[in-house]
Amino acid sequence: MGQFAHDVVPEEATQKIDPNIVKTLPQRPLVVSIETLQSTPWARTARVYAEEDVSYFLKVTKGQQKRDMVRGEFEAMSIIHASASSLAPKPIAWGEYSTVPELYFFLCEFIDLDKRLPDPHALTSSLIALHETATSPQGKFGFGHATYHGGIRIDHGWHDTWEGHFSSTTRALLQREQRVWRWTPEQMEMESTFFEEVVPKLLKPLETSKEGIRPSFIHGDMWHDNTAVDRKTGNVVIFDSAGFYAHHEYEMAVWRQSWNNIGRDYIDAYLAQRPPSEPQEDLEDRALLYGLRVNILDAILYDEEEKYHLNVIDSMMKLVSKFVHNE
């Protein structure tokens, strides 16, 4: 992940509180201390302690591109919290440091979390409620802000159909993946067939079925490090959203990845409460399609691990073979 070397957040970003962060705190409490929590190649996090036992979660990023990361997270988490206040920490602000150039922050309430995995039924029932209540006001798919899969930017835009959004964003991501990994001429030809024939065959029937699909707001990156249990209330909590208005089944795409501890039990729990969209017989093929998009993101993010690129090629070959070559 050397691609993020120029955006490494300096240690001092989470060693003292910036005045612009203080300005955003509710009731302007006295800040007592700040505790560094974790760091990634693209961000650092900390806990900000204030008077009267109040504390806040802080995420800091560096660079103009990462400015959009904290804004996108703020906007996505605001939608989730507005729809289900117990499901997500309350977002407070995003902004720019005044003391260090090109540092940007996201601030939300701090929740004391038990990092054990939530019960499958509890997590999936909470997500189903979110998907059913947080629907697109204009009936469009996408999002008005860029969101990030790890450090990888996704520009959503707005689309009238799920097929339109999926095709547009996946094409753009695949172009980035192809700059990281070498594709053969045969694979490039397969890509054209994939977008021209496979994607419409799997996604258009969702729109034309009797029940259709509504654009539902999803978390967008629901893996085991982005959910936990509130120690105080026992409620499921989700965070670090890369959300957008999507076909709700796309939420489960990352659950099918081998590295994710949120796996088959959670898929089964979700589908037991909310059956697959019509046509139901396409569920597993849609899952392979959605999982392919996750593999594209991981192939860009982990640019020194070829296995994700090979997963992209393998999934695309399976789908093209089934929906084109077998006809």
C-alpha cells in the first residue's frame, strides 16, 4: 500500500487537540486530554476526553483527496444515525486543522465498545430496519459525496437505475485496477462482454420485476472491524461507513469475502428475515457479481497482493461463461 505514503498522518495530529476541533464540540467543554488509538496508512484515530466524563472519537486524514474521506463519512454516518440513532455514534463535525496544513478531521461521539461480533440476528435485523427506512428521497441510486473503501475513493454520483450506478462506478474502479495489475488482451475483451451482457442480464430484471427495488442506504463496508456491541446498552453499533443508496443485497457482498468474520451465518440470518429480491433464482449470481466489485476495490487497495486481482478475473470468467458462453 505504498500508494498512500505521501498521505501518512503525522503523529502529532492525535497528540494535541486542534483549535478547530474544539470549536465544534457541543457546549464547548474543557478538553482534558487526548489518547491515540490506531493508525492506518491513510488515517489516525484518537479519543478526546472532555470534562464531565464526556469523550469523543476523532479520525484524522491528510491531503486534499482525504478531505473528501472525512466529509463522506460524516454525511453517511449522519444518514445512518438519523434513521437509527442507537445503531451508530452521533456524528458531530468534520473540518480542517488550523495548526497543520492539509489535515482533516471527522468527529463523533465516543461509545465504549465490546469488539466481539454482534449476534447475527441482532446485526442483520438492525441493518434490515436501516435499509427499509433510509431510502433515497429522490428515488435515485448513488450518493452526493465520495466515500472510501479503506483508502480507495469511490465517486458515486446520482443514477436513475441500480444498473446504471453499478455499471458506472464499477467501470471506473476497474480502470484503476487495470493500472495496478496487467490485463491480457483476452481479459480486456472479457471485460467488454461483462459490462455489455452480464451486468444487464443480472441487474435489469431487478428493476423490471413486479416488486422492483428501492434505493436503500447501506453501510457499504460491513466487515468485522466496522461493527461491535455497546458495552453500556448491549446494542449493535456500526461505524466507518462507506454508504450510498443501493440495492440492499449489496450490503452482503463483503460478507462473502474469505477474510471477513461476518460470513455465512449473517447472510442466512438476513435472508431468513428478508427474502431475496426477485428474481430469487439469480441471488447467488448477483452475489458473485457484487463480490467481484469488492474484489476490485481490494485489488486496488492491496496493490502488492495478487490474490485479489486473481479473484476479480476468476469471478468475471465464471459470470461470462455462465451468461454468455453457455447460451
